[in-house]
Amino acid sequence: MATAAGGWAGAGGVPGHGIIGRADAPRRIDSLVGQGSFAGWGGLGRGCVFRCLGGFLGCGVLGWTGALRRTGGLPGHGITGRVGTLRRHGSSVGRGVFGRADALRRLGLLPDHSAPGLADGPRPLCGHVPTPDRPRPCPQHPPRHPSPRTHHPYRPTTPHSRARQEDLDQILADLALADRLPFADVPEPLPPRRILLTGATGFLGSHMLLDLLRHSDAHVYCLVRAAGEAAATERLGAQLRSYKLPWSSEIRRRITVLPGDIRRPRLGLTDEQWHTLAHELDSVVGVAAAVDFLRGYQSLRGSNVLGALTLAELAATGRPKPLHHISSIAVFNEVGITSMGEDDPLAHVDRLISGYDQSKWAAEVALRRARDHGLVVTALRPGGIGGHTRTGAYNPQDLSSGLISAFGRFRTVPAFRYLNAAPVDWVSRVAVAAICEPDAWGFDYNLTGVPNTLDDVVRDMALGGMHVRVQDWDEWRTDALARLEAEPVPELGFLSRVLQSPTALKLCEATLQGPAADAERTDALVAALGLPPAARYDAQAQLKTFEKLADDGLARLPHKDDQPYLWFAETTEGTVGPVGAAAETPCSMALTLSIASMYQLVKERRVDVTGEVTCPAVHPEPLTVERGDVWVRPEEGIPLQHGLRHQLLRYRLRLRDADGGLWWLEGRKYARARRDLWRQTRALTVEIGREGEAASLLGEVVVPADSYVRDQIDGIKVDPRLSGQEKRAAKLTWLAWFGLEMGRGLLAPFARAAADLLDLRRTPTLTEHHR
């Protein structure tokens, strides 16, 4: 065993990568993977052995604490060391946001050495090696030690259920490259002033660039893949604009664009540029990665693994500086995994089938080894990255965006446990906060927000007027592929390819069947820094993104021709007459008011109208409403110029008579500063005219008092496809929203009248002049 470990530790890499030298042919691990030598390791899974190799096996003469440090369990560069450094130098930075060390212990970001656990003697190292004693920032509970992964008896596996042997061999060789990193000193615990950022042209990286500029005084060096500086600058600006982010002279003043490539030796920089950055930077942020669920490990390792190791070499060279690595929740993408906590064991690498999952796992495990060399590494793991809650910008190649688009377009969803996704603006803000707060460095964070359950997604889509059918995974996949083939959507072509790839399917299954990600440390950090807490990425948060998805043809918004979500009847009776004459001709309306979704209320404040209008002055037979709309408090209820009547409702109907003639009807309900509030909510002033001509009839119709409550409150109908609980929620939501709007509309005239009465100025107001 020791000989094998020595062979792996000596494996090299790719020529010219600095620490990544040419790899000797690694020893194959046929005797270890499977049921061979692992049988003697008890609960220690093969993924655990991969993390141990190169550090753990040679620690026999070391104390148990040293062994843990060598395996990433007790990083000697953690927060405790930094706080001690601050105390020695009398710096006030350590008090930062977290305050003194006792405040850190209360938050769980510092271990309590008075408690049993850290100093109560040796522990068995074979049970669980990866970072067992890293503190968890849970204010209510002391740091706990994660349990070893439960192992199940061997069962015959289907094809594609295990990683390929050649990929495992390459992963082991790449992990050994971390052992060639230079040793690093502890960086100064100060907010960064010069930051190297990779991936600034990507979806998350572009938002992080803007957040770094907004929330720090740092100058940011952006590594951009391009032929020259001018092309790199142009590409960066174009990408920022494509995500609805600003690209101004102030931004250009605070950044330096460096053409380079994370796949090349020394990032594609000249020796002079490399050495300058090594001695001037005080923080390295690695966001760049190849996100492709169809390519294998061999194709992705250059960007995702070797690129991360090159950044680690830069961080460890010259001036000590931390490395902040954007990892992924994909490091847990093993089918059947039971927990995804920030300090929980990662997936078994031989059970990661997707090359993307393997590459993110290898990068994070390699950087854990870099911690053994003194490098301060912060691992930030987003889940699905949703669209921006305010601008609607989204990543068209993100799997979660593709799935949400398919859910809305096809009105079907696969049965899943949790969707660990958060909006990009929250993920970016929390990641930047961890980068800029020295007391947060050196830990692992799950930036996954509050997970969505299947019930949450179904309920949100029903509230938005999109009633979806739940299918099992295989049925949904078959149905989605058939629809994408029958009605091709170019923007969803990548989703079609993912659903047809055997390896990508394993990634999807692990994503949909996985548990909710736990983010105790992230929640504690967010609370300590006073940031917005994690919230569920619900229908309201997705509103702007879904609109943009619909504009781009990726989703379909509810339409008035869809099955109504909620509806009720409205009858009115009154009289009309020619313009300038008395209103003596009877006129009545029997209408049905409906909404296709709550979305149209929130976005347009509009209600759809159908029904009939009976008015002998227009035609002896009833007129049919071809199209009708009612706007609630149009123009925010602002009255007409110099008027005292505030608009409550505005009706606009297009009518067709029995002979085919077209008419229009315009109606308004007004609020006045008078006591007849009940009548104001029921009385509708109407104008009627032929299409293309001015109004020929004027009058007023009123909802009978005895039918208002019966029809518009007790008579509300809801889509029968909803459950009883969802129907009650729909009624209450409508009544609460409509009641609030009417209350605001009726109160506005009284507030304006009171303001006029209290106005003691001698100069008459415009309203007084008009009077």
C-alpha cells in the first residue's frame, strides 16, 4: 500500500504547467477499486481513500492532530490562526463584521476549545478523513463531526453506473499534482485591494465583478480569453451588456483586462505579468470553468482541474494570498447520496459518471490538498444558478434554467425531491461577501439558498396559471424529447442533447433525486454580515426571468385563451341615452370576469371579460363581447387633470351585434370624497359607440346590491384541476389583492381632500383656480 501511494504521489501532469509537470504513467488501481483492497478499510469508501492518498498514508509517526491537518481536517491556516495574528499585531481588522473571537465562537465560526472534542484524544482516522473537525457556524449548536457515509452491500450495476477506469486513473494523477504546489505563508487578514478574477465573461463571474466593484475598493484584474487586450476588453463589455449589467467608464477605470487562458501554462501570461501578479495581488478568485454536461473528464480537466491548480500556484507564489474557488454542489452528485452539508463527505468519485461532476470533484479535492501546503482556500459551491430577480438576466446553458423552461413550456414536471437553486444576484453577493471578509476565508460554503420541493414548484406554477402534470422521470424525459423533436426550439437544443446522453442523464437523476443541501455556515455568515437571508427561488423571484424566457421563446406565459384560473359573474343594470340627452333606454350587462393567472394581476392589473350586453338603443338583440378587459386602478388611480374623481376600474369592451356590426364600450368606476362608498364600488359610467366613431350613447349601470356579494365573493369559481387547499388559497389571494386595491383607491380622494384643507398657503392651488 505504501508503495502504491508513493507511486501516485510521484505522478506528474502536463508539460509546461509549472507545478504540473509531465505525468508518468500512473499505476492502475484495479486492485483497489471495486471489492479488492477496500474490503479492509471498513466504512472508508474509495472516494475517501482518494482524498487520503498523498498525505494520510505517510502520517503514521505523526500525532492525530497533525494527521488531520495533513488530510484537510484541521487547517492550520484557519480563522483561529488569523485571529491570533490580528491580536499580536493589534489590528482592528479582525473585529470587522464578526467582532471579537468570542463573537466568532458564538456564531460557530471558531471552535470552542473548552468543549470536548478537539482535545480529548486521538480518533480513528479510517472512519472519516475529509475535513472532520472544521467548525460549523451554527449559532445554536457546537461544531459537530459528520458521520461516515453509509455503505450498502454490493449490487450488480447497470452500464454507465460507474466511472471509467481511465478517468479514475487520470483523476488520481491530477490529484497528485497538488503535492507539487509551493508552500505558502498565512496571508494578511485584510480586505483585498488587488484581485485577480477569472470567468468575468460568464454568467456568475460577470455579476461577481460588479459586486466586487460595488462592495469593495479593490482594483480587479480580469483574465479574459482573447487574442489581445483590445479584443478582451470588447468581449468583456459585450458580455456584461448581454446580462443587463452596466459597462461604464468608471468600471473600466477600476479594472485591468488581461488576455489569457486558464488552460495554458501560467494562464497564458508572460513571465513578467506572472511575477508582477504574484507579488502585487492579495486575492485570487477562480470562477472560470467549462460547464458542459456532455464532455468527458479528459476534455474538461484542462479548464476545471489544471486551471484551478494553476491559480493555486499563483496564490502560493510571491505574496501570500487566499484562493477563492467557485466549486459546485455537483461534487455531491452521486445517485443515492443522503446528505449534502458543507462539511459532509463528498461523493464517491467512482460513482460520478458525468465528466463535469468528476472535474469539479477533482478540483475541490486537489485544493484540499493545497491547504496542506498552507494555502488558504475558500470553496464556494453554488447549486443551480437562477436568473436575476430584478433584471431577469439568465444563463441559457444552465441546466436549472433549461428545466424550468421545459416545465413552463410543456406543462409537465418530473417527480423530484429538491431543486437546490438560488438567483444569481444572491449567489454573487454572498460569494463576494466571503471574499471581502477575512474572517470568512478558508471554509466551505453551500450557496444553494432555500431548496424548492416538488409541491413548491407545482403550487408556484399553478399560481402563475400554468397547471402542470407530474410524471415519473422516464416518462417525462420521453415526453419532453418527443415534444422537442416535434416542435424544435433552438434555445433548448442543449437540453435535448442532455436528455439523450447516458452520462448526462446520471447527472440529472442525481440532481433530481438528491437531498436538500445544508448551508448552516453560509446562513451564519449572511446573518453576521447583515445580508439578505436566503429565500426560496419562488414564482415572485422568477417573474422577471420567466418574462425574458418567454421573450426569447424558451417559455410560454399564460394567455387569456387558456383555461381560467379564477372567475366570477358580474351583472349590471341601468340606462343610457344619446349624448346630450336624458338617459332613458334600459341597458344591462351579464359579464364573466376571469384571470388566467395571478401573473397578469401582478404585471398588468388586468382582468379578462366575456359575456353579453343588452341595449335596445344599440341593437334589438344582445351584443356579444368579442374581447374585454378591466384594469384595476389604472395609472395608479391618478385622477384626470384638475379632477377630484380617482379611477377605480376601467372597462374596455369590443362588441359585435347580431348583424355583424362592431361597437365599443368604455366604462369607468370612480372614487370620490363622499360617503356613498358602497355605491362607488358598484356604479359604472359607460360610453358606447360604433367602432371607429365617437361615442353616441352615455349612461350609467350599477351592480345590484343583492347580487354583489352573491356573485363576486361567494360565487367565485376556481380551476377544478386544483386541490381543495389550492382553491381556497386562490380565492383568498384574489380577495386580498382586489380588496387592498379598492381600499387604496377609495382612500385616495379623502387623503387629497384632507391635504387641501390643511394647505394654509395664501396662493390658490390649481384645483382652487379650476373651481
